[in-house]
Amino acid sequence: MASRLRRFGITAAGVAIGAALTTYVLKPSDISPHHVQMEETQRVRRKRTLPSRAEQVKALQSGEEFDVLIIGGGATGAGCALDAVTRGLKTALVERDDFASGTSSKSTKLIHGGVRYLQKAILGLDIEQYRMVKEALHERASMLRSAPHLTRPLPIMLPVYTWWEIPYFWVGIKAYDFVAGDRNVKSSYYLSREDALELFPMLRGDRLRGAIVYYDGQQDDARMCLAISLTAARHGAAITNHVEVLELLKKKNESGKNVLCGAKVRDNITKKEWTIKAKCIINATGPFTDSIRKMDNPSVKEICCPSSGVHIVLPGYYSPAQMGLLDPSTSDGRVIFFLPWLNGTIAGTTDAPCDVTASPAPGEDDIQFILNEIKNYLNKDVDVRRGDVLSAWSGIRPLVSDPNKGDTQSLARNHIVHVSESNMVTIAGGKWTTYRAMAEHTMDAAIKACDLKPERGCVTDGLFIEGAQGWTPTMYIRLVQDLGLEVEVAKHLAISYGDRAFAVAKMASLTGKRWPIIGKKLHPEFPYIDAEVRYGVREYACSCVDMIARRLRLSFLNVQAASEALPYIADIMAEELKWSKDEKEKQIKECEHFLQTQMGQQINRQLKEKIPINLSREEVNQYTKRFETIDKEKKGYVSITDIKRAMRSFGDAEVSGEELHEILREIDSNMNGQVELDEYLQMMSAIKSGYISHSRFAAVAEQEEIRKEQERLRKQITVDRSGGGQRK
């Protein structure tokens, strides 16, 4: 034991000393002082109101030559557009789907440097990996400063279950703080067992020796990507979603070399095709990097090695509202984060090779892996149930081999920038946190390769993005006092839209109630309101999927709630975008397919149907009796009319027709518009097994049974026998 402690003491000291030395030796000299950067940034102001999508398309169809055409509207592409336009370059960006529709909306939502990478960098004397961590920590501070409404510092707990790990982890985390330097979020600290359980009461307490708490950042990733894109648009960039590149165009330059000069594109909304001329083409397409590279050169070797990362969302009671958890060593060596996010709890991520697809879907094996790992860290009072999975998604992480190096077998830990023979600039790899630095390096390479003439250097470090300029932490109070919004809704608008929240709120409908005065909720369990749908159309949302997944985050938080809110959202979008009845129905069907395949709804339903009925004879008799209580006509099935009658009988007279259909659909597995007894028993068995957390139909059946029993008892007890008419 003594020798083991000695080894770990030496290792811990090595981490600390290594961090200090490498920080001193490798201090970057190419980063401008912060105050100089801020002075330059302050001279670059937003130039215009936000153009409509039609105006943006018109700008792309103008025939004018752009300095830069960026392909890809994820975090990296949006960052490139903002960097380019603020340097004074004429900038265009096209995205074949929606902004952040790929990996950029499916992250762990962390803004971090990478604690594990620092440990490997110092112990392995890996300078490249160390620089990656240091750059990421710099960018972490930049993101927290540039978008304070969409980001926040988040404490993350590292529970320790053996005594000798306490000094080891403590020194490692302190090295993380040390490398961040003056850009550190907050200092890490040690917690005793008692203090750790007080802050994270769901944590397993047996054998717990203490915990280390460190800080990273957290963000709303899709809205962050959108905000970056909108900021670029306000500065003058022509950006458009749902516009796909069909072909890259080339011409001979002065030296006779074939170089890219533009692209043929198609608007997937109107199906119109045209050509965009540009001096430089930037490929920022994430997992689809190779498909664009092959447009440029069909014989090029593939460099993208896609990896699937699955996340699940659980109810908020699984974690404290202000504390995350890191499991540094799962059963197979992967790392699992357990983080509070928008009143829910995110758990993930997995890491497995996958194929590149535009519609990645989560797998049941990955979901079960995450749930099993969670069970190891939560106490026995927290029953980790499959039915508590509210949503699940898979994001494709585009790991890459560096084409700049001869050995393409090893994957680049950092991002790579590559310029092809025809001057196409490809940016690949990296991570969300370093999007701004990636964009800066990309534009530096593009300017050099294509001889562009910017008006100034990079000014994005510290540049406020959409919504940040006038935001304050207490701004939501003005929304409540001045406009009459519900407090929960006002807080949500303030952190989602920043200083644009007032513009959103002014589009809200009157509720017809004494309070709140405005803001009709799209779903009773969430703070999203009708005005956000109308405003989302002005933020270039073109489909119900754009709205429900990325302008609102409803599909990521609760796929069932998203399905329930979909018809109302479609009605508002149809009004705003002048959809026909057929178009609206098409949009609803496409969104339902998205929720079923990419947000985990389909595997939830399939799993429920596969569960064997494990009810006792007494339970079967009890549930059969309940079923027959609702099925008054003894038809052998329960219809929408039966559900409505039952709900009215116990005072729920205001339930809408859509809500009734949702109650029916959640149990109607064969989709024939009615509930048979075997479907009801299957549902109750799933609830008993923990695969389903709850069912409104089951609640209706139980309440109807109780009401019937109370009614029977009242008929048996006369007024005289009840002691003067009082009912018990």
C-alpha cells in the first residue's frame, strides 16, 4: 500500500510540475493581448437588421462574386462566416439542411478544455495534445464572454471511492486550473463525503471517500450555432439554409492551374438551381467532409473516420440543478457525463465507429449502456428506469486523419486545415469549444491560398454574438414587469434570445387570463410560447423539424411532449409561411418521422411492444376490471369517446381533442384508433418493469375505477346512516 501511495504521489507531483513547466515553455506568443483584441472588436459593429431568407437567397442569386463561399452551417461553418465577414470579406454560406442540424446540435452541451487530454498530454509528454487543451481553455473563456446568455459556468463533481485517488485527482484538476491561467472559470475544490452528498444527494454514498469539483462551461449548442450564424448575417454575410451544393466549378487561373471559382446549388425548398461565384471555397461539412472533397477531386483518399455519440435525457430529478457529474472510468473505459440541462438531465456519451448518414439514430444497446453506468453512481433510492428516458439522440463526431501528413493511419486529435490543389480549403476535426479558433485558422489559410484582401485581421475573440449586447442576468424581470410574462417563460426567453427576448415577447398572443397577460404555451410542461414559432420563422426556420429541434429544443428534451406540441406549432408555421393544407400535413408527417427515428420515439415504442407480460393473476384481474369500467358498452375496446367521457366524469371537461388523441396514441400500438385489452395489459406490464415511467391512459383508467367505486358506496349509504348527510 505504501509503495502504491508513493507511486501515485510521484505521478501527481509530475502532473503539477509538468503543467507548470509546459505552461511556461509553451506559452503562445501568437495570441494578441486581450485588451488590444477587444479594442479592435469594438470597432466592428452590427451593420443591418436581419434580412429575411428570401432576401438572403436573392443576394446569393445576384451573380456577384463573393470572396468566400462556405459549405456547411454547423458551428465551424458559421464561425468561418462570422470570421470572414468581420474581416471585411464578401461572404456567403450555404447549408443543405438547417443550421446546426448535424453534430452541432447533438453535443454533450459542454464548453471544455478536456481534463482527460491534459492528463495524457503531461504524462505522455505530448506537446500537440497539450496545446490543444490550452487552446480549448482559451476558447472556453471566449465563449462564456461572447455569449453570456447562452452559456454558464457549470461545476462538475468527480466522486472518489478510494483514498489514494483523492490526491491524484486533486493535483490533476489543479493542473487543469493552472493551464487555464487567467482564463480559468472558477477554482476547483475538494469536498468531504458529507459535503458531496449534501450537494449531490442522488449520489451513491457507500464507500464514497470524497469528491473533487471543477468548473467547465455549458451551452445551448443549437441556439449558439444559430446565434453565430445570425450575427454573421447582421454583419453582411449572405447565409442560407436548405441550399445544397450540387457541383463545384473550376477555371484556369493566370498560371494555367485549375482552381475553384464557384458552385452550382439548389434551394431544396423551391427546387430552384443557380450558380454562386466565389474566389475561395471552404469545406466545413463535418462528417460529410469527404463527399465535398470528392466533388473537388473524385480520386482523393477519405480522411473522415466517423464516430457515433449517443446521449439520453432523463427527468431533472436525476441530478441537482447546478451540479454535474463525471464518471472517469466506465466499465469499458469510456467517460460518461451526467449533467443538468434546461431542467432535464443529459447522460452520455458513447463512442463507437459508424457510417456517415444525415439521419443518425440512437441504438437500444447504447441507451442501456448509459443507464447501466448511471446505476453505478446513484443511490438505491433512485430507481433508474428505461421508461425515464425522455429523449435520445446520436451525433456523429468527425474524427479525421491529417492529409497534410504522409502517415494517414493515425487520427488527428486536433482540427486540421487542408488546401487542395484547386485551392479548396477544408477544415475538419476539432470540437465545439474551439469553433472560433478553427474558423480563424481556416480563414488565415484561405486568405493566403486564394490571395484574398481582408480589411482587417481576425476580431472574433470577444465579439458579442446575437443577443449578448444588452443582456443582463436580471433582464427577465423587465419582461415580467413590462410585458406580463410568466416568470418561468421570461427566464427562458432571456437565456435563449438574450436582448432579442423583447422582440420575441412582443409577438406573443394574449392569454385571456388575468395572469400571465401574454404568452400562450406550446406545451403545458415547458416554457416555450407561440411567439417563438413566429420569431423562429424570422430566424430562417423552414420546416417543423427546424422549429421543434433547433429553434426550440423540445424534441431533445422530451420527444413525447414534442409530438404533442407539433400540431399547434404546425398551425402557426402554416400561417406564417402560407402553407397549404397538403404542405402542412406533409410537414407534420416529416417531423413525426424525425421524432420517431432520430429522437428515440420509435425504439421506445418497439421496446414496449417486446416486453413480455409479467403481471400476476390478481393484477390481470384488477386491470381487466379497470378496462371494462371505461368500456361501458362492452365493445371489447376503448375509443376516443370513452376516454373523453371518463375524463369529463372526474371534472376534466376542458381537455382538447388533440390531447385525447395523444392519450390514445401512446397506448394504441397497432395504430387502429382504439385500445384493446391486450394493449392495456402490455402497457401496465411495461410500467411495472420500469420500461415506461407513466401512462395518462393508465391514470384515466385508475381514476375512473375510483370514481365508480365511490359512486357505488354513496348509493349504499343513506343520509340517515351517514350521520346527517356528510359523505366520507
